[in-house]
Amino acid sequence: MNFKGRDIISMKDLTREEIDHILLGVEGIRNHPQRGKLCKGKDCAMLFFEPSTRTRTSFEVAMRNLGGKIGGFYDANITSAVKEESLWDTVKMHDGYGFDVIVIRHPLKGAARVASEAAVIPVINAGDGPNQHPTQTLLDLYSIKETQGRLDGITIAMVGDLMNGRTVHSLSEALLKYNNCNLIFISPRDLAMPRSLIDKCKKEMSGKGGSVTEGSRIEDFISDVDILYMTRIQMERLQESALAEKFRSIYRLEASMLSGVKDTMKIMHPLPRVTEIAQDVDDTPYAYYFQQAKNGLLVRETLLALILGAIK
Ligand code: CP
């Protein structure tokens, strides 16, 4: 399997075998004797048109840990985008400055795909609007496998703003590649998973021994799940402020709600959290979101090393 020069834009573009290969590579990177030199001389352009803490920092540290360099920008307001330079031209410029890979985050769905068409060098999607966040999904899958020992046969509830949350869209697409998974979508009706994705999940899951269930209350499902995947309400994507205000605090997981859950159940969250997980949950054995975010470092190191041809 060869990932050298490959774009990572959507989970739809990766086969199950390719995902499994990336996840297996994480252990190889962790113990690689040349880890600090694998990407020596390589340069990564970070084009961040939207704010980020985890994705940005973990890509930076990942590149540094591999001996590589980074450039680019984290605030489009200090670039010529404010002078109406197009995304295409911005990417073209970075493509021509000697970088080896581009990591891009952008508020518009499809922006990462456009970037990959503009660039000769590989492009990694670090989140394009409400669409996809494939590197988050890879670290989510790694974390599920680490805690449950498998990806087949998982029962997972995804909770929150499923209409606008790109992480749940990416994760659902990825889990369609595994067998016997039960997806439970918990949201207010106004923030439900896009109907086209629900229909796709139902169709494909039923052929693989899995299921798709929709609901609106965490309490109705919490005792059945292996993974409770909480997400925040995406205030920045809710144009209608009345809707945003109505739902901003609709879900709040508290430690008192966790009696009766499976011993092995883990709570995940792509972070940042706002009010949807109370701090008293952090001290329970079910909280996994900070470790999940930490796992992103090694997963992103692995992906960079694969794409830059440092490992196979
Ligand atoms: N999970 C995630 O994408 O976090 P950031 O927005 O902080 O990068």
C-alpha cells in the first residue's frame, strides 16, 4: 500500500484496508528508531482559514517530532484573502513555494477538494465547513479500537448538532466500512443528521448486519452503547440566532447519568466542549476525550510520514 503523494480529503476516499493500514502504522511510528528524522527537510504549509486548537497544534508538533518544518498562516484576515484573492490562487502560491504538503482548514464545504485540484503537492483536509474532518476521524477510529479492541460490532451514539458537525459526518462514513455497527443519532429534530447521510447509513448498514436508530434523548440509549460521542452545538454555523440560542445548551452529560452504563463504555468528544459535558464527568473512568485528542498527535504523525513517503 502506497500513500506517498496522496490527498486525504474525505473518509469516502479511503477503503477499510487503507484505514486499517494507517491505524496499524501508529504503533510503528511510536517506536520508530528514526522517528525524529523521518521528515527531515520536508516542509508543511498550514492554511487555516478557521480557528483551531487541536488540529493545528497537533499537526505542528507532529511535523516537528518527525524532524520537519512548518509554514503558512492561521488567520486568513492577515492574508491577501481580505483583498479577495481566491482560494485557488492562495493554494497555487503555497504549492509553488517549495512546500511538500498542505494542511487546510476552511469554512466552506468542498474547499479542501478545490485545494487538492489546485495543488500538485498532497493536500490534507483539516476540516471543510460542515462536510468532513478525516484526520479527526482517523484519531477517533484509533481511539475506539484502543478502548474496545475492535471497530466491527461497535454500538455508538453520536449526540448534538449532527446537522453541522463535520466530525460525525466523517465518522459515520468511516464506520460504514465496518461490519455489525449500530449507529444511534441523538439530536433535536432541527439539528438532525442530513437525511441523505441517514438514508445512506441505513442502506449500507443493513447489508452489513448493522443498524441505524434516531432519537433525541441520551438517557434512552446510554446503557446500550460502547461509545458515547458527544459534540457541541456549532454556533458558528447556525445562521439563525433563535435556533442557536434555543439549542446551545440542550445536551448536558453529568456524572450522575452514568450509573448503569457498560463498564467498558467510553465518552468521546472531538473538542472543544462547551456545556455538553459537565466537568464532573472528567473524573469518571468513562471519560476519554482528552486521551482521544492526545491520540491525534501520533495519528497525524503517521499520516504525514505515509504521505511524505517516509514510511510505507
Ligand atoms: N477537534 C478539532 O478539530 O478541534 P480544533 O477545532 O481545536 O482543531
